[in-house]
Amino acid sequence: MNIQPFTLERYFAQYEFNAPYLLCTSDCESLTVGELLALEPGAAEGLQQCWLGYTESQGSPELRTEIAGLYHQIDLDDILVHAGAEEAIFNFMNAVLDPGDHVIVHSPCYQSLYEVARAAGCQLTRWATAEAEDWTLDLAWLEQHIQPNTKVIVVNCPHNPTGYLMSQDAQQQLIEIARCHNLLLFFDEVYRGLEYRPEDQLPAACDLYENAISLGVMSKTYGLAGLRIGWIATRNREVYQAMAAFKDYTTICNSAPSEYLAALALRQKGAIVERNLEIAKHNLALLNSFFDRHQAIFSWVPPKAGAIAFPGLKLNQSVEAFCADVVAQAGVLLLPGTKYDFDDRHFRVGFGRKNMPEALARLEAYLEEQIVV
Ligand SMILES: Cc1ncc(COP(=O)(O)O)c(C=O)c1O
């Protein structure tokens, strides 16, 4: 398999555990095992009883029941649990796509959403979005670029890295296009639930369309990346069976303690998501006024959901060089757009963590000392 290095993950491997201030992470503030167990009476004893044998390959019925509860048209047999969203992406692309299939991918995007398909021998077309259009997906463009060999449309909404969220009308039109051309729709919904206005939340694609595959995970909205629990939800049995069979060659089954803790977190999702949304909204207000104060340096399209955004750098300088200097001088990690195979003018900020105000203050002090406009 000729797969390229995951540029963003290699960048995090270099900095994540030694840069003092992470101002570009994509997840929400996490919890300790003790804090999670404290949310439900008897949960600690339950964990002690957790059996450490092999688990059911598709995910425990308890966990799949909780996950199915996030959807309306999905039951537990439509859920396939994986080791994070990442394994689900890898397995979907490998199990469902054949060399020569054409794949249309929302761009810029999380690298595995296109790289795994490319490595599987697929032909890729990037469905490009631009800051000047508020990162909006153009449905007319999509229709014009569907080919006889197109098999899948890959969309990520709420979007990494821009925080873009399509309207419900646009989502409906997208589904009509996919249905009309009999295409699979792989909808990465890992930030679903982090909409700042509840009325902006999109229905899950798997509820609306029989050939959609909705991707979910415990890492982002719930802040529990260390559980490594993700899933797909789909009513397409062929896709489900192909992925279930492929999983026998990746992880076979999931970690029993992680499944137990993920089911607990989903039972307590109200409190967890409310806390995470509060942190993200508080931090976003700080970012809005920061970018307002620094309009000469940055362009800013406020996100609609999630805990990341993708501002532009107006200085006559490469973003790579800017980010390298910020981390060297101020200890603040930003993520250059080049790590998305995008341009050298944008960078990702993340604002899901509690210590984000401190990191932002550091960045502001750096600007005041180092940048003359
Ligand atoms: C859009 C998107 N999809 C999938 C993933 C993978 O999630 P996980 O690392 O929890 O498997 C990420 C992680 O950053 C992501 O941002």
C-alpha cells in the first residue's frame, strides 16, 4: 500500500507533548476516568466487573444501543464500532472502494478522508471551498463533477478545519444529488452536537439517506479521545457487511473498558456536551474579539460549530514560518494550512480546551512584541 505520511499527525507528533500551549487542538476538554465514573452511581463498581476477554466485533450491544439513540432511523444492528473515527475511515475506504473508483472529497479536509482513498487506487476530485465564500460547499459544482465511475461523496460537517456548517436545505439538496446518481455519501459528523445554536444542528445523514454512512466518535464533542471509540451508522447492509468483514484484519473488536466507559459517557452526554459547549462558546467569544483587535494581521470567518477555525494571515509572510516562530518564541502551537495540503496563508486555531485563554494571551503578547503592521 502506497500511503503518504499523515502530515498533520506527524506535526502533532513533533509538538503535541512538548509545546507548552496548544492553540490548535481539535477536541474538547477531556475528563479523567475518575471524573467520568463519578457521573453515575455504581459506575466504578461496574468498571471493576468489566470482563477482559474478546468483545463482540461490531461493538457491545450496550454501547451500540446508546449510539443508536443518537439517531432516528438507525437501530443497534446498523452501528459498527471502531477504534476511533480513524479506523472507520480506513476500513470504509478499503472495504468499499475499488481501484479506479472516483471519489469526490470536501476540501480542505482531514487527510485520511482523501489519502486512504488515493492509496486504495481511487481517482480523487477535491470539492474545494474558499474563505471568500465563507467556506461554502457549491452544490452546482458538485453536480458538474460527478462522473460515470463516481462512487462516493465525502463530506465533513461541522467541518475541520473551518467550522463551516451547511444549511439543512443544502444538506437536503446534497442528498438528492447523491440519491439521483445512486452514490454513497460518507458524512463525517465527528463534531455533531457542538453547534452553538441548537437549531443549526443538521440531521444525521444516515437518518435522511439510505446510502449514507454517518461517522461519529467519542473524541471531539465528548472530549474522550483516549477511549479510541468511533463508529459508523448506516442502513446500507452491503457497506456494513463489507466493513465488518474488513475489521477482522484491523482490530477485530474493541477495548472492553473503553466500550464500557463510552456507553457511560453517552448515557451522561447531556452534562458532558453542555460543559464542552460552554467552554467552546466562552473561548470563541475571546477569539472573536481577538480577531477584531487584529484585523490588520488576520482575516476571520467565525465558525458555526465545533472547536476549531481557520483564520488567514494577512502579513507578507508564509504561515509555516509564522507558526514556527510563534511556537519557538511564545511556546504556542498553531497548525499551518500547509498541513492540510492547502495554502500557506491559513492556519488552524483550536478552542475546546480550558487553558485556551492563556494560550491566546501568549499569542497576543507575541504579536505585540514581534509584529509591526
Ligand atoms: C474530521 C475528522 N474526522 C475524523 C477524525 C479522527 O478522529 P479520531 O482521532 O478520534 O479517530 C478527526 C480527528 O481529528 C477529524 O477531525
